[in-house]
Amino acid sequence: MPRLSEWLPWGSRANRRPGLGWLRWPGGPLLTGTGFESTRYLTKWLLLGTLIGLVAGVGAIAFSTAIGLATQLCLGRLVGYLPPAPVGEGTPALIPIARPWLLPLVVALGGLISGLIVFTLAPEAEGHGTDAAIAAIHHRRGQIRARIPPIKLIASAITIGSGGSGGREGPSAQISAGFGSLLADWLQLGTQDRRIAVAAGMGAGIGAIFRAPLGGAVMAAEILYLHDLEVEAIIPALIASIVGYSVYGAYFGFVPIFGAQPDLGLDSPVQLLYYAALGVVSGLVGMLYARCFSAVGRLFHHLALPAWLKPALGGLLVGALGLLIPGTLHMGYGWVQLGMSRELLDLPLWMVVALPFAKILATSLSIGSGGSGGIFGPGMVIGGMLGASFWRLGYGVLPNLPASPAPFVIVGMMALFGGIAHAPLAVMLMVAEMTGNLSLLAPAMIAVAVSTALVGDTTIYRSQLSNRASSPAHRLRFSFPLLSALQVRDAMGPPGTALRLETPLPEAANLLTSQGSAVVIGEHGAVVGVLTPAALGQIPPTQRSSQTVQALAGSFISPLAPEQTLDTAQEYLVEHGLRWAPVVEGRRQVGGLSGRDVIATYKRALGRGIRRARALPEGTTLLEVLLPSASPLAGRTLQEAGLPRDTLVVAITRDGEAVFPRASTRLEAGDLLMVITTPAGEQALRAIAEGTVPAR
């Protein structure tokens, strides 16, 4: 019976890398171009993105429904309180708490149940989800365990529904990202495709549950790095996010969460000064949010209590805080809706001003203690209410202030979380979609730019890397940048011997032994794929005598194309375990490429353009050491680092810039150290940098 991968439009098991060759179509193979705009790439991700988007939409529906049920049960029936909701999801009405004495106990009980579920079944499901998905993309080849999505859904619904301060975007992102990983494993996709599928799942989940498909798609590419974009994920994320949004909207409606507010805009150039000032305040409070969240998380981490009990303690404190300021409870979107109207003037001034800071503390306690929920939603509540506070304090004092607080609430949401999440473009687009207003993008750009510049490298997401050069997934390309400037046609040698579909397998086995792999041709000499030793190994030698190459047609892999870059070709050879691969153009074999050809071409190109340094003295080694986020050296000065004897740090690359090291230079996570040491010092340095032995 044919495998599922044989029915997919990109062909057999190995035809899963963008731009590697043939698109199998009902009418026969169709040679396409390479890159993100190629027919083959778009067709593949149209199918995969649609599947991911469908699950993202259904998952967002299930998660929103679960939160609603948990809220009705825990807060509604037990406590006698329902938080205000935004107009797109309910009514922003304030009601008193009927049984306030029960509130801390209910929030604590929700934290306890969530903690038991998470730390018993899947400890990696703790926290806010988005960070875990980012870490999986960077460091775990996009692999997420199958049990994570359902556990995350249940635990987060209980945490939020019982009153815990958390958002729904993180769990929603992890749910759909988990499916992207499962889909990649099910279809046996390569590592790069799995990473893109997980990123697209993140964007689809966020875009669906916030009804902001464009912002969610851009978020998938932007949120992975401090100063970069995952451009490969943009098109798949757009497809998945649009599908997820359509599914979710078909069930809950397409009205923006905060309602359509098309009449808001910039009324006076003087207001730009106010928005710039709001950007300064947003940047400062954003840094406070990130540092408070991190500090509370460290505090609970070192607390001498069972891990499953810590969310209950965090919930108890949040419940007590909620008695004083109810806006700290639950997701808080209804309070943002109230802040957009002139009803803001009816709220006590102290509560309006204190709410952003109380929400920071409540979110840090709920999620930092090990509870399950997102931090993006609370970040927008914090930013929105910060904008409301700014307007409330300036109302009647500042000239040309808008008559409504809504513009400052909207821009505050963009400025605060756009800066601290290092996703300014995505957050601006999302908030614009959530409010149905694009007219405020001009003042928002000023506020977001100021906030982002002020925040610097401080981030709310610990798993973010500086740029793609820092990501293990892109290390080959950036470690050997010259390879990405050379093409296969620059290095390929003569063509190899071809096989026909009717060639007996014993004859094919002999050719593979000498050549490594072979191109297979069909009618009229057209190439239909590449046969590899791994594919041949599926049939035992004792059963090959009566079979032909046709029997392995479902296991052919794509050939290389002359216009592919050498870094992609080198990765292709390594992934498929080949020492040689054919190169095909126009359905004809035009050459072959081996690892030796790649290295030889690289050396020739290097020799033409770069003058080499003299060799190091015997007994010394030049190393590049990348400090991961968990490295024990991060935060220490070179003098305090306790590096091995006979080790010299000659240069540090930080954020793309050179740092000349001194004894007082403090190392940071993500630093790339250029080190000269001895072979013995190399082993000790590796152990210290990776944390397998403590630094002295």
C-alpha cells in the first residue's frame, strides 16, 4: 500500500525541502524554481498551512470554550463574580464580587489543580507556552511532545478560568505549534520543515484566538529573535493564520475583540509629543514587566516547595490582590474595553494608575509560579491601562488631548508589548486588527519606536536569540557564509551513470556501491528521482533478484538543481547520508556533486578573495564559543569566569559588534567568544561553557 507521503504534492519522503527539485502532479513531474516564491514551495505550504490552520482554529475554539466554562464554574458559581468582557466577546460590565472571601481560595485551588496536571504529566507545559515553542524551534529541532497541546489546554483553562492572571495566546500558540510538530513527524518532514510548521502553528494560534490573522502571521516570524526575522516562516504562517482565523471566526464571529473603532485618529501634530512620551513610559514599564516576571519566576524556582504546589501559592496571592483591584484577575480584556470609553472617568483615579503595576505583579505570580497561561494578553492589558492612566492624568491639563482615552489605550498596548517582546510590527498589526483601526498606526510607530529603543535587549521571552546567526538551525549558513554565495553549478562535476525504472535491483545495488547514489530516468530519458542506498536498504538482498528499480519509486528523493546554493547542497548531502548526488536541470542530468567538490570549490573561492592568516603555533587551538542562555559564564566578568589556565579570550562578538575583552568585561548569553587555548584547555572550556562542570 502506498505511503501517505507518496500522495503528497511534493513527492516522496525526501522531497521535503523547499526548492530541491520535482513537484509530483497528476500530469507528471513539474520542474519548478527555488526559493519562497516557487510553485513547489507554495503548493507544499498551501496544503500544510491549511492543515495547521484548521487545527489552530479548532484548538482556539476549544480553548476559548474551556476558559468560558471554567470561568462560569469557578468565578461565576463559586465566587459570584464574572470579569468584564470586551464587546467582541460579551459585555464590559462591572459587577461586585458576591462572595469575596472565597476568591483567594478559588484562585489557589485553580493553581493547585493546574500544577498537579502539569508537573505530573508534562512539566514543560508550565509557564506561558510561547517561550517553550520558541525554544523548541531553536534548540529542539521543532520537536514538541504530543501530550503537550491537550495538557496545555486543560491546565491553562483552569488557571485563567479560576481567576489567575494570564493570557490565552501562549497556550493557543503552543497547542497549534504542537500540532505542527506532530504533523511534521507524521509526514516524516525534515528538520527545517518541522521548524517552519511549528512557527506557522504559533502564528495561526495567536492570529485565530485574537482574530488578527495578519498580526499573528508576522508574529510567527518576528518573535523568534531580538533583531531578526524568520523569513522562511512568513508565507506558511500567513496561510495557516488565515485558515485558523476563518475557522475561529465562523464559530465566534468576525467582530474585532474590542469592536470596530474607525473614527479614531490623529487630531493634532501636538499629540505626537504625547505619544512619544507614552512610548518612554511604555518602555520603562515594559522593562519592569520583564524583570518582575523573571525575578518572581526565580523566587518560586528556589522556593523549597513541591513544584505542583507553587502555582497554588501564586494563586492565593493573586486572589488576595484581586480583592483590592479586580482588574488583576482573569485575562483583563474587559478592563481595556472600559479604559477606551469615558467610563474611565467614573473609576477611582488610584485604581486606574495602580492597575498596570498590579497586573504585572499578578501575572508574575500566576505564571511565574509555574501556572499555565500566556503573558502576551496581560502585556496588552498593562499597556492599554498605562495609556488610560496617561490620558486620565492629562485630562483637563494638557492642551489638544483627545476627547476619548481610546487612542492612548490602543497605542499603549502597541508600545509596551511591541517593545518588550521585540515584535513591534506584529503587535502594531495585531492591535490594529483587534480594534478595527489603522488610523493610529502613525502615532503608534513613534511610540513603539521610542519604547523599543529604550528597552534595548531586554526581553520578556527568555528563549529569543539575537539573530539567525545565533540559531543552531542557521549555524551552517552563517558559519560558512561564502557557501551561500556559491551555487551548485560552480562546483559540480561530470554526470554519473543513470538507472532506468526497469533496471534489476542487483544491478542497481552494484552501481550504488561504486557511485553512492544514482539518478533514475523514465520514458524519453526524463529524470523521475534519485535512488539512494537508504531506499535500497528497504528491500533485503535475498528479495532483490526478482525486482526492479520501479519497486522503490515511492522512496526516490529529489535531485539537486544547479541554481541551489552550496550551503543548501551540503546540508542535503549530510541529511541523506550521501557522498555524491546527481544534479538535474530541465529534467536532464547535467552533473554531479560530492562533499569533496563543495570543499574544493569553497577553498578556491576563499583563496581568490581572502588572504589567510598564518597558522597557529603547534599545541594551540582557536575556538569559537557561543554562550547559551543557561551557560554558567553568563553574568560573570572574565576575571570571575574561572577559565582554564592557558586560555586567552581574544575577541567577543555581541549583537554583531566586536567587543575588545578586558578583565572587567561581563559576559552575556549569546556572546560569541574567540578563544585561543591548548587541547587540554579546550575540553575544560567546553565543559564549563555547556554547564557540565561548574566554573571555578
